Amino acid sequence: MAEVKLNAAALGIAAAIIAAVVMLLLGILGNLGIYMGAVRMMEEWHMFFNLTPLGIIGGMI
């Protein structure tokens, strides 16, 4: 059976992309008034995230 090696760089990049997409979706849904509890938690956990366009981009970065 072949040995499976984990590519750590690819895993890290994939996780960062998924996290950025989730942050974008949370920002969009928060501006629509949906999932406000999750938005409030994200604002507490991430210092740059808020519901302004600049805040959403800052949270994604």
C-alpha cells in the first residue's frame, strides 16, 4: 500500500481560503440581519472584523 504524505503548505492554504470565504459569507449575512449572534462573536474574536466593507475585508485578511 502506498504511503500517504500530508502536504502542510497546501493544507494551510486551503484552510485559509475556507476561513476567508466563511468570513465573507458571515459579513454578507450579518448585513442582511441573519446570524447576528455569530456576527457578534466574530467581532469579539477578530479585532478587525465588523459589518463595514473594510471590516469584512480586514477580517478575511
